[in-house]
Amino acid sequence: MRVELHIGRLIFDGIAPGDTAALRTALESELGDLLSRDPVAPRQDQQLHRATPPPIAASADSAAFGRHIARAVHGSLRLPLRGTG
């Protein structure tokens, strides 16, 4: 299955301009790995969802921040679990 995800724009305060490439590379790599290991079911409603990463320590580097964002995006793509009863 092919998954195509378009992220229009990410805006971060406090990330140095020189760190954006590391953040982007880590995000793309981690998200690709996550989707390979744990594919998501296609959403039928085509609804957009916001992904909010968990709090990250201020000392975290840009690559670590990118991986956290990827995990949040992956989690937001998953269909919500429905109760069985």
C-alpha cells in the first residue's frame, strides 16, 4: 500500500534556522519507519487531524524533536478504537 502525506507547513518557535534540516530529516525518516512497521488504515472520512507531540525537554536536539513529531503524526493517522459493547 502506498501512503502519501502532505504536510503544508510546520512552524516552530525556538528552532535555529540551521537546525531545520535535521528536524525535517528526522521527521521524514521516523515517520517512514513507523508507517513501514505499523501501517495505518486509510481514513474514509478524509478528515484532517492535528497532531500534538508530547512535551519535550528544552534541551532536546532538533532530530529528537523531529522524531517526536513523527510519532504524533503517526498516532493522529490511526483510526480511533471503537467500543464493542
